[in-house]
Amino acid sequence: MPAGNTCASLLKAAERCDSWPYPSSDVASQTDEQQLLLKTTLELRLEDGVTKVGLIVKEVAKLLEEYNSLKESKKETPVFIFSEKYVKFHSELNSEEKRTLAVREMVDYWREKDCLECLRGWRNETYPVYYTNRVFNDSLAFTLERAASWAFGVATFGVHVNGYTHDSQTGELKLWVARRSPTKATWPNYLDNTCAGGISHGDGVFETVVKECHEEGNIPKELVSKARSAGAVTYTSYTSLGVSPETQYVYDLELPASFVPAPNDGEVGAFYLMGVDEAISKLKEGEFKPNCGMGKYASVHADI
């Protein structure tokens, strides 16, 4: 069973997920490590040198420079141009198609050379990268493999579905909690929301809700159609995988007391029915995948 650092409060549990050291005027509140991270991280911008689409930590910046050198040694156009505070796409990479192809070739090269931990969790799933944090198809900057999103610090989007029911005898509110498969590339064996997943390129928010509920919990569409929005949670995680600014659209789904979710695609190992207090306790104890714990916390405090 996974074990994390025990948190004294739900706020501390949230901070465990929202772990990026945001710039602050109160520098004294930041550790030396956080200050160094902020000073050495470069913004990823489009070829105009203005439009920000991601964050590049120094370890990845080094790989970008090495890849640029490789391209130049072959008399090919480098992918990026570096400046003091940012790295931007080369001026010739001035379309979504050109950027996507250039990034794909580079990421494939990194994967072959095993350059980055995040690429070991390869998903064969494409994520969109937008000009802004808004999900508009006309603002698509490029697409990339889901696992590589950590390397570029690009904004990603997903859905978290909290299935709940009421005990038929006592009326007590209970939550359906998933345990991730031990074979998952990331956070194996951790507790999770009932169903959850990233929004792939071309998919919509509720379309993803329906898909994930079917794939992970074998929940039929007629039940999923009753899911209601509980808002969204935004945060920026920083781990050994890289940087991940995320927005999770949270949904609450009341399920009949007689219905039991069942693993369907191998990504979930088991489902447990828990009381709210038990789920909060396990969240504080670090048994939940951090970002999914935030999604469950959001629903609990929305008085589902």
C-alpha cells in the first residue's frame, strides 16, 4: 500500500499537489531551492517570442540545447532559440503542424535515448497545447504525447468523477473510491477518484466523463448522464517528472445503492465504498494520488 507524507489538514494536502513555488514578493518565505528553481526556469514561448505556452526547467533546457546542437550538426534548422528568460520556437516553426512535427521528432529521440523519467510512462495519447488556458480549438499551438507534457510544463486538462451513493439502511453518504492498478506507469496502487482521465486532443469535457466512466468503472451512459458539475480545480504540480499546470473539471455522480462499479480496462485494480470521514483521513495520510485527492476534496466541500 502506498504511503505518503501525513498532512495535518486538507490545506496541507492541497499544497502537496499544488507544489510549484509561485513567484512571490515575499522572497523570505521561499526556500533556497525554490528561489533557484524560479531563477533557472525558462518560459516556453511560440516563435513570436511573446506567447507563453509552457515552463522549461533547467534539466529540460539542457536537453533542448543538446538537441539543437544535434540538428545544427546535420545542417538542419534548430527547433528552439534561447534567450535569458525564455526559449521560443524557431521562426520557421510558425504553424501548429510544423511545431507538432518538430516536437514529436524530438520527444521520440528522447524516448529512444531514455533521457527523461516522464517518457517512461508513455501513453500513446495526444494532448493539445493551447495559446491560453482556455480550451478553444482555434487557439491550438501544437499537440504532443501525454507523457511529454511534464517536460514542457504545458497546461493540461482532465476530468475527475466522484461517484457517491446513500446507504440503503442508514442514509449515510458514501463515496466510491478507486485503487489504481499496480501496473500503472504513474502513481500505481494509489487511491483515486471513482473515474478520471485527461482530455485528449479532439475530445470534449463531458465526452471524456462518459468515456472514462465506461473504461474505468463500467458505468453505463444512462447513469453517467446524471453527473453534475462541481466546478474546476486548478493547480501546478512539480515532481521528478517535471512541471504540470493542470485544470481538472470535477463532476459528482449519484449512483443507485445497488450499483457497484467494476474495473473495465485494467487501469483500476479495485473499488471501495467509503464514508466521507474515512476518505478524508486517507487523503490526509497520503494514500490518494495528490491531484485526485484535491478533486474529491472539492466535491466533499460542495456538499454532494
